[in-house]
Amino acid sequence: MNPASGYAHGPRATAQVAIAAVSSAMARGGLSQAGRIYLFLSTHFQHDIDTTLRAVTQVTGSFDVFGASAAGVFSDQDWSLDAPAAAAIVLPAELHSTTGNSFFALAAPNTINQHWLNRGGQRFGGIAGDATGNGAYAIWQNGRQHNGFVETPLAPRDIVISQGFQALSPRHIITASHGLMLDTLDNLAAFPTLRPWLRQYDLHNLMAGIGDSAQETQWIPVIGIDEHKQSIMLAQELPQGAALCWGHFDSAAASQDLGLQLMSSLAGRAQPRWALVFSGHRRAMAGSGISEPDWNVLRSALPGVPFAGFYGNGQIVPLAKSNQVVDNSVLVALFD
């Protein structure tokens, strides 16, 4: 009996679709009894989450159902961004949840805060909902919906984070800002440092990278510009004295980076038994619509490894100094 994944989709969002995903996982893993179930549903199920969760617990006999709804879901069998779909990982009953200082966490878009993220321990996971943060969402634990956030002790053997952004400029020092407006870099007007990149890339693809090294850079969206004041609006208030570079998202480079990071993590080691993966809605849409580049990379790097996850509104990642919420990234948690 092994951890296993399942995936199902249908013309309508019904409890039978979720049951099919979980039943498929149990069959693939040779499981006569389900332990913990990680269940992810597309937001098409939003009209009747409670009925779906009750049906899954009745069929499997497990009340240990943990998960969220998001714009799309996937497993190692398939992926979907536009159809009613369910993906699941089912663990054997004898595979007990780990304890310790690492937590798998899921949150609603309106409940993200640094106090919860950093109240002790490492946290990884995803933000429910769609890319806008304004769409439907739900999260659940022990087969019941919760309003804010849920977490459970779970210790991966390794976590791979591919942020998918490329730096375009050298690093500058923030010397003046107010609220979301960035006024000066290196004691000069901020806008001229961004202007060359606006000629090459759309504004919505440009990001501000905060941090002293590539490994610890936090990427923040550029929201707008004020040419009259020569300032730039960012999605987050930034402290003076921080190092900043401009960057952008590149789909092909992002998928290549994910593959290289997975190869590095797996080199010389046995394949993991299972994995959880969280990606961004916009990142998946950067593909052709027929092929999903990151999913192809995961399948290639993890042959035969069951995995499941969703395309959500952000990813919860543990960085060296703190847990953070990022976007347009892929987080892969590997388990033995």
C-alpha cells in the first residue's frame, strides 16, 4: 500500500467527480482504507463544497480530508484550468502525519498576514482562489470548511521553489518611498531606471525584486507609473535601504529553472514516494493552452511519483529568514 494520486473531470461539478478522483487514487495505491486525503477542487464546485466533502468522507470512511479550491487543479495524470475537475493524494492509513516544526498551510486570499505566517516554524502551501484574489474560494480541514487558514504538521524531505523571474537590471538602493510609491533609487528618480524595460516588456510582466541575492529575492508586481512625478507604484510598500532590481517573467526560462532545481534536488537520491505541488494561474496560462510547460517538467523529473496540487492565488514558501507569499511561482514539496 502506497501513497497515490487521482484525477477526474466532468461536464458538471458534482460530488461524483471528487469521488472518482479519490477512488482512482485508492485503486492506484492498492488502498482498501484511506488515511489522510489531500483533496483539491476547481472553483466550479463552489456551489456545494459541503455536499462534496460529505460524499468523499462517506465513500472513503476518512474524515481526515484537507484541501482547497482554486482556478485549476492537477495531478501527475492530467491538469485543468477550465473544466470542473478534482485532484487528490491519498495516504495509507498507517502512514501517520509527521510532527515537528514544519507545516503544510492553505489560506484564503483575505487572511494572509505575517503574524500567522511567521508565528513559529516553516510553512509551505498555497493560497486558494483565482489569480485575481476576488473570485470564489474555499478551504477545508477534517472534512469541514474553514473561513481563514488551515495548517497541519508535515515535514517534506525537500522543498523546491522556482520563482520564474529573471533579473533585468543591476541592484539599486531604495532611498525614498511613501506608501506604495517608489520615489528614488540611489538618490535619483526611480522611473528612469524602469523606462528602458518598458520599451521591451508589458508593464504587467515587470516586477521589482527585493533582496540582496538571487536565491532570496522577493518579487513584487509593478502596478503603475507616474511620469510627472517620475515615481513607480508597486503592489507592496518597500522599506528605504532595501536592495531592488527590475525583472520580468519568462515562461520558457521559468520551466527550465524548475527542471534544473528538481534535477539538483533529486541528484544521487532515491525518488520520493509522493509530492505536493502549488503553482500560479497566470504561470499555467503562459503555456499554449494545450500543453502546460511546468506540468511537463514535473512529469519528466518525477516519473512514476504521484503528485497533486492546484493553480491558485499565490504560493506560501519558506525562505531563509521568513515564510512569504509569492506569486507566479511553483513550489514542490517532496516526501519519502
